[in-house]
Amino acid sequence: MSKKMLFIGLWLSLGSCWLMATTLTTNLAEVHLENLPIGGVYDVGQIASMPFWVGYSGEGQITVKIVPLVPGQQELRSGYEPLPDVNWLRLDKETLTINAGEQAPLNLLVSIPYDEKYRGKSYQGIVLIQSVGRPSSGLGIGLGIKGKVFLKIADNLPDKSNLGKKRQSNLARGVIVIPDKVYLDDIPKDRPVDLRSLTGEQIKILNATEEPVKITGSIVEPEKFGIVYPGEYQRLTDQTTIKVFPEKMTIKPDGVKNLNVRVHLPKDIPGSKFFGVIKLRIESKKLEIDKFVNVYITTK
């Protein structure tokens, strides 16, 4: 059993396929959570050790709304009841604006009231992702996709004396990385530049857990993690052209540390738009997850 399963006390599996509706995509296809104690609040992305996202592969820009729903009888899978309350599903954003060829992160929380009548039950919910108005490309049809969430509630009672502390821990949402996108514009070739000197800002990492966490930063190939980037950009994966520093750090509970990004493009590298992905491996005794920061680069 993995660290994350021991920590959360539940099982998680994701659907192997991605949902698609014309030009909207998401990796929130089917989520299965099992053995959930009543009275808990669970960060699904953190349990899964992967970020959820919504992507747009059309033209221009699109705005979508994200709405949790209780499924109708015709949508129910055998063995599951509709969610007793749509508020069991919570999302960190109600709307997203997504540029063509990009993805926007999405966070899903599951909140189960402390009521013994839910013990041993199985419930199904839906997350609707629906376009708002018309995309800026002028496409005249609405786009919508549905993610399905399946919950199996544990039959045993949790320790009520520790319930408040556990709820606070789950709501803290682990380790928070801000921002999830970095833009380095009009940088020169054949000269190293970094995010801090260019913008005065850095990537901030907040440890909102109750124990120290170790962070390891690296540059990775976006395709290996299902990350889509605009077609006019060239991806950078060579550590000599883009890297993070420090590459390793430890952050104490409630601590914050900064991460810088350095880019050094060769003088003869073709093109003027480049894209890189920073993977942050986050580890502790109870946590083992990856978070990602996309880096968009343009040259003079």
C-alpha cells in the first residue's frame, strides 16, 4: 500500500480514458474513492498525486463554468445512490478562462457530514464543465463534458475526538505552489536570465501540513504527464537551457520558501517561443505527490 493510501485511509483509482467534447478535455473522467470515513473533507487531487485540469484545443480563448451536480436516475451506475447533497462536492473555482492549447488546474474536495446514516453507503456525483457564451474564435456551439465521482463510505466510525484536527489537516490542502504559470517575456539569447532578476518575483511554496516536507525540482517532458502546450511553442527539457534553483529544499510546517527559474538559451537556437515544465516532487512521512509549474518564454 502506498504512502498516500495509508495517510488518507482510502483507495483511489482514476478512469483510464480522458473525456472529450469537441475541443474541451479533462483528466477528471471517473474518480473512485473508497472507505471514506464520515465527517471528513478530502482533497482528491492530493490523494491522487496528480493535478486535475481542463484543457482547450480550439482557437482563441474560452471561459467555462464548473458545477457539481446530483445525477438523475438515468445517469446512476448500478449499486450507487445519488449524492444526498450537492455540497458534498466542492471546487476551488467556479469559472476558468483557458487559452487555446493550454490547460487550467482544477481542485476537487469531497466533504462528508458526520452522520451515521451514511455509513456503508455508495454515492455518485457529477462535475459538469460547461462553456459560457461563445469562444473568442467565434465557434457558435456550446461545449460541455461531465466527470463522474463515485464514493463508498466506510462502515466503521472515525475517532470523533480527533475529527476536528483531521478536518483542518484535509482542508489545508497540503503543499501549495503559487503561481502555476510563469511568463518570461522578451529575454535575450546567449545570456542567462532568471525569474527573480527579471520580474522581482519567485515561485512560492507553502507547506500547510503538520510536518516537514522535502521538495525536489526538475525539468520534465510535458507529454509524459499529460500536459498540453501551445503548438507554436518549442518545449525545453535540457537542464542547460532551463533549470530551477535550489533543486532541493526542506520546508518546515507552516513555512514558505522561494524557488527561482533560470533560462539560458543558445544564441543559435531557432524560434522565439519556448515552453518548459517544472515538476516539484513533494515528500514527507505522510505525503508523496507531484505539482507542476508551466514556464512560457519569448525572446527579443
